[in-house]
Amino acid sequence: MALTGIQIYKLLPQTNCKDCGYPTCLAFAMKLAAKQEEPEKCPHLSDEAKDTLMAAARPPVQLVALKSDGYQAQAGGETVMHRHEKRFFNKPGLLLRVYDSEPADAIKAKVAEAEAFVVDYVGMDLVVDGFVVQADGGDFAAAVSAVRASSKRPLVLAGAPEALKAGLAQLGEDETPMLCCANADNWEAMAALAKAHHAALAVEAGTVDDMVALVQKVEGAGVESVVLAPKQRTMHGMVIANTVIRRMALKKNFRPFGYPILSFPGDVGDPDREAALAATAIAKYGGFIVLDHFDPAAWYPLLVMRENLYTDPQKPIQVTAGPVRDQQPRPRRPGADDDQLQHHVLRRRQRG
């Protein structure tokens, strides 16, 4: 629970030693209450006070990171509803989904195309953040292996517990995938898998009460990294569900909703509607966003939009000055000089 400045001040040494960089302990306490500083900046805190302050300083939305072979996609850690209040911190991961019912060669080709997509945007590389392997009646383990043959980026494994066991066997021990999705029927088996493999677990529910009950069950089973997957798929339903979850986490400090949100624009089937839903999910609190179609013309504006929303509004995107690259002079067509001269003369006459 959030502490006031006075409550925090009572936990500090109250010596005004200035070792934290502030003139008084009260000034430092006010900065901690506003979440503009970290407790570690005070070197004289007791262990008990430090534990209390660290628990109070936990972000209302927990950070969840998917990792594999040097790559990482993370979401959460947010503290505000609107970026102008402070800023958004962790960009949502855009994930491309493949199905185990597709041939292995088709999966490899689709993943390889997405893996090769890199665009330099004002000094930042825009890339696909990871992939989702969806169980669809095929060979799930072979599908996971096919994805891994073309990419080492983080994975989300989606399906029944038995299929996920086969898929997890294809991953390295140092990987942190996400398992999707626990529901009222399979949550015990899914929670056991997530705990055994140190994986994040997405929980899916259609109502607030069902989501709260399910989150509390998987937390009680020892799952530490949880992702919320509302069942709503329409634009209106997604916006309402995502906004309620974020508002409850930030404004009411409601812990069962203090996790990133998993959205599925790819479920609509139509590429155009999928792109519109993905853009809405980026703007409205999506943490991990799953798409079924890969088209650079659609992904590029989504990634640019994401960069703009998650840029600190007080520190606009800038390009670092550097030497101009050597460029060959452009060839001029015959008569170009004469055309330029005639244009110049005409402009002079028009001016009188």
C-alpha cells in the first residue's frame, strides 16, 4: 500500500545527513512518496525500514519479462494512466503467432521473414519482439522447434497443458517463456508448469470476478509472474476491459489486477481489423499484443506509434549529431542546367 510522505519520513533516520542528495530527510521522503526516487539512495536505512519502503515502492503494475538467448520482451512497471502525467516505461511486446497445424517449412519461412524485419527509426531498431506458438491439432513440439530454427526471440506457448509440456522440452533452461492460458478448468496444471519452468502465466477470464478469483488461485499456487488475458475481442470490449484493469491497479492499488495485459488482435482474422485493434491495444494499456499476419506495411506504423507513445514527453526523440555519410552525386539528365536557368529567369520576371 502506498505510504504518505510523513509515514515515509518516520521510517528514515531523520539525521538530515544529505547523503541521499537532498537537504533534509523530509524532502527525500516527499520524493519517495511521489515515486520520484528510490529508497536505496539513503545509505542509513535499517533493514526493516528498507523492506517496508521497497514493498510500498513496488509499481502498481508488476514488471513481467520474457527472455531467451540475449533477447527480452517485457511489459508492466507502469505508474500512470496517461503518459503526460509522468511517462510510460515499458513498451508493449508485439508478437507474431504461428499454428502447429501449419507445415514446418511454412512456419520457418514466416518466422524468418519477420526475424529479418529491421527498420532504423531515428537511431532505434524497430523489430518483432517475439513469437507465439499456438496449439491447433498439429505437432506442437515440431512447431516450437521450427520457430527456434529461424529465431531465438522470446516465445509464448499457447495450448493445453499436455501440448505445452512437449513444447517446453524444446526450449533452453535459461529461457523464460509465457504459458497461455490458464482458465477455471486447467489452472492447477498450468500453474504447476509455470512454477516448474519459471515461466510467466497468462490467465484468461471473461468477467472481473472470474479474473480476480483465477489470479488469486495461481498466486496461491506459487506463480510469481502473471499476465492478464481478458476474453473480450471487440474494440469496445477490449478498451473497456483494459481500462478497468489499469484503473483498478493504479487508482485503487488493487493487487489482483496489478499485472500486464495480453491482447489478441489476431483472433479477428481480418488483417485490416487486426491492425486497427493492435493500434488500440498499444494506446490502451496492452502489455503483450498477438498478431497473426506479418506485413511490413502494417507493422511499421504500429512500431512507430509505440515508440512515440512510450517516449518521455519531456525528452522528445532526437538524433545524435554525427558525420554525414559520403554520398555519390546524383546523375543529372541532359538539359537539366538549361531547365534550371529558364525556371530562374521565369521566377525573376514574375517578381518584376
